[in-house]
Amino acid sequence: MSTQQLIESLNEGALKTDLPRFDIGDTIDVHVRIVEGDKERTQVYQGVLISRKGRGIGEMITVRRVVDEIGIERTWPLNSPLIAKIDVVRRGDARRA
């Protein structure tokens, strides 16, 4: 077994399995856990998925939304414990090179 296969087999247990299928251009709801002191709450961040990089444990997503005519982009690791849930609101069609 090579080193890369060994690392992937160790990280396999930390991967999320309850994620829906979503692609670039889809509008998604990202339910983010926010910890304030000793309290925890969930905040929904709705926007368009503009980037999905990496694979496995290091996969990252970038979601963009527009608030008061200002574009805001947030980036999260897909397997982060801060992400409670991801819902697909609308499928999109993105032209990509």
C-alpha cells in the first residue's frame, strides 16, 4: 500500500456522507454552526456555489451572495464540523472553461 493510499484510508472516516449532490452554479443553503461564548446557534447562508476545489478531506467550497449590491464570498472546508447541513435550493447551469 502506497503512502497516498494509506493517508486516504485514514481520512475516510472523517468524510461527510450525508451531503447532497451539488455542482457549480447551484443555489445552496449552507447551515453554519456559530458558537458565541457557551451558546451555539445555526445560521443559514444562501448563495451561489462558485468554486469547488480539492478532493477528499481537503475539499473546499466557495459560496457567493449579494447583500445591498455588495458581493460577499465565503469559503469553507466541505467536511468542516462548522457546517451542519447543505441544502440545494435551485439547480443552476454554469458555463465553464
